[in-house]
Amino acid sequence: MAESTAGHVLVVEDEPDLARLVSDYLRNANFGVEVVSDGLDAVGAVREYSPDVLVLDIGLPGIDGFEVLRQIRSFSGCHVLMLTARDDEVDKIVGLSLGADDYVTKPFSPRELVARVQSMMRRARSSSTAGVQPVDEPGSGVHEVGELVVDEAAREVRLAGVPVMLTKTEFDLLARS
Ligand code: CA
């Protein structure tokens, strides 16, 4: 770990070409980068490496990205950028509700990914004591996490201001998480 880096990023991605592409771009942007390709290894790597930002694929061998997110949230406040394999709103919503901060959908531009990581890194540094706690209004039953708003009373979910249609099962999954 070099002292002069712009911050530390852990990349969890099981496709070797994509992992290499993402880590090359991040290293060129002066980040210290570690890469793991398995969900189980990812949890241990977050513990050891204490990254500022975690770039997390959802489809992984071992345990999936959602389970990684659940497990690391018990001990880490690092910023999380999810890589979603398809334009699946439910994946994004579940990820955001579990504590991810942002997502990009594959195929994505590596430059855009680097820009998102840089923006997270700025937020991480300006609010290092505040962590990444969701902004909950006490008693209102409205939870906001990044672009995601879950209104439990109205049973309504909005992503970036756009209402999202969920089945009852999907909504209950969110309300539990
Ligand atoms: Ca994958």
C-alpha cells in the first residue's frame, strides 16, 4: 500500500478481463487497488484491507454480492459501488437498501466508473466520521439511501425520483433489509 495513493479501492469481480480493465483504470487514477474474484474472499479482504471504496459485482462464486454487502455492513462503513449485470431495477434497489451507495450497469465505461469512485472518495473524506448512515426521518417510515426512497406507509419505492413497481414479496424483502 503506497502512501501517495488517492485512496484504496477493493475490486470484487470474477470476470478476469473486466477485473483487469477496472483495476488498470483505477491504478492510472492513482488509487491503490486490490482485486478478489470470490464472494467469500471479498468479506475477508474488506476486513484486512479496509478499503475506502468497494467495487462489488453481484454475480460471484462463493456468496453473491448482496450477501457480501450484508456481511461487511456489520463491520465496515466503506462506500460501495455495485456492478449490476443487467438493467434490473430490483437488483439495484435491493443493493441500495442493503447499504450500497451507487451502481453502474454492465457494460459500463471504465472512465465513468473511475469518476464515480473519485466522487465517492471525496464524500468519504469529507464525512469520515459521519460514515454512510442512511438518512432516516424518525417515525415517518421513509428511508432514503442515495437515489433510493422507500416509503413503508405508502408502500412506495422511488429510484432517482421515478416510482418503481414492486411485487408484495419484493417490497417485503426491502422493508426487512
Ligand atoms: Ca460476475
